[in-house]
Amino acid sequence: MAEVESFTLDHTQVKAPYVRLIAEEHGPQGGTIANYDLRLVQPNETSIETAGIHTLEHLFASLVRDELDGIIDISPFGCRTGFHVISWQSYTPTQLAETFTRVLRKIRDDITWDDVPATTIRECGNFKDHSLHSAKAWADVILQAGLSDDPFVRHVVEA
């Protein structure tokens, strides 16, 4: 079985919330894809309930693309502690922490239900499982803790 980098990460040693570069992969025809770990809550201590992380996923999908070029995907981890951020463009963890701090602030302070994209039965595979209230509450918790650009040492980035 192939080794998966995230399965080798010692989840007992990280200090969430943080952003870290998991890997940059270079294609045989050229091109580079960067994979980041956006860890919003401490692994094995808490997790974001499905409706909240689902709404964060929908909001991140558009709000982060408004700020950064080359975003391919922002997908939640199955453990519901954060997201993979996949990009054609390389960013430093600091740049991503600044961007996600701004986006989380916007979610907490400015977003209304009408701003959440793709929440109808035609646009979403589980349209009934959303919670803007939860997304806003988690955005506030994460912002109060601050996003670090180092997974092992708290180095909170201001944005």
C-alpha cells in the first residue's frame, strides 16, 4: 500500500489552527501542484460538525478564489478538522494563513445566507446539511485562536 503523507504526520504534536505545505508535486509534462493542510481545530480534541464544515466548504470555494489565483480545490478532511487546499500556484503558509484569516473574518462578520453559494437541491449533493450559524461560530473560534504558519510552534499570522 502506498504511503500517505498525512498518515505519517504525528497528530498529537501539531498545534491547530495552522497552515502547512504538505507537498509540491511536479507532473511529467511540467506543471506543479501544491497541497496544503489547513487545520482549523485540534485533531482528536474536537471536530467541526458536518453542516458547519459543509457551509465553510461552499464559502471557501468562492471567497478564497476571489483572493488567490490557481486554486484547484478546497476539500474537507474526513476527520472534519480542516481542509486540503490544492493549487496550481505555490503560496507560502504565511500567505495562505493571511488569506484564510481575511476570509474567515468575512464569513464571521459579513456573510448572510443569501451569500452562501450552491445550496439548492440542483447545486448541492446534500443541500439540507448546511449551517451558516455553525460556520460563523467556528470562524469566530478560529479567528480568536489565530492561524499559525507553523504546525508545531504557534506563530499566529496577522492579516
